[in-house]
Amino acid sequence: MPTVTIHPTGEVIFLDPEETVLSGLYKAGYAYTVGCRRGGCGICKVDCREGTFVYNRPIADSVISDEERTDGTCLSCRAVPEGDITIEMRDGDVRLVNKFLRDINERARQRAEALARAQADLASATTSKE
Ligand code: FES
């Protein structure tokens, strides 16, 4: 389950596999500057500070320049993280617009962390028996 950490607030958003950054933000109750939601206007750009992502559809050079394709610019409505990533908004911060959805995301985070701890404990117990 890939995560998106928002710098500098530290909010962590959980994404489904193949889910875009922007979709994950909205699913977790946050809103960000958005236009076409189809990779055509460029208004949803954020900066990817850590991690990598791919685009789920081709993006026109008029929306993302060659330089932006290598400098961490992330078109959030089309970017699908390849693992955990950290992003920073360009136009102010994300806005929490639905606390209920954020709470659901928080419970998903807690379940994922508990699962990771259980898997680490199991791996440790298996290793110590060998
Ligand atoms: S909202 Fe238009 S490119 Fe993302």
C-alpha cells in the first residue's frame, strides 16, 4: 500500500495500488488546487521530494516540460507512486475538507502499521528458531 507524505505537515495518505496522488488526497478528505483532473491543464502540479512515480497516461509536453520530467515535478492527477513518496504543495497547503474521510485514512494507517509490526515480529521469531 503506497503512501504519500505531505511535507511539511507530515500527513500520511494511503493509496490503493495504481491510485493517483490526487485521488488519494481526495479519498482521505483533502482538497488541493485542481482543474481538468485529466492531465491537460497542469494546475495540480506538486513537487515530489522523495520517491518515484509514473504517469498512468501519456502527458503532453505542453503540460510537463522535459526539465519538469526530471526535476521532481509531479502532476498529481496522473501520477501513480511506485512506492512511498513525499510531496510538497506549490500553491499553499492541502485543505482538510472532510474530517470523516481523514479519520478513515487514519484507521487505515494504524492497521498498516500494526500489520507491518506483526510481520516484523513473525520474521524475527522465524529467524531466531533457525
Ligand atoms: S488537474 Fe489538470 S493536469 Fe491535473
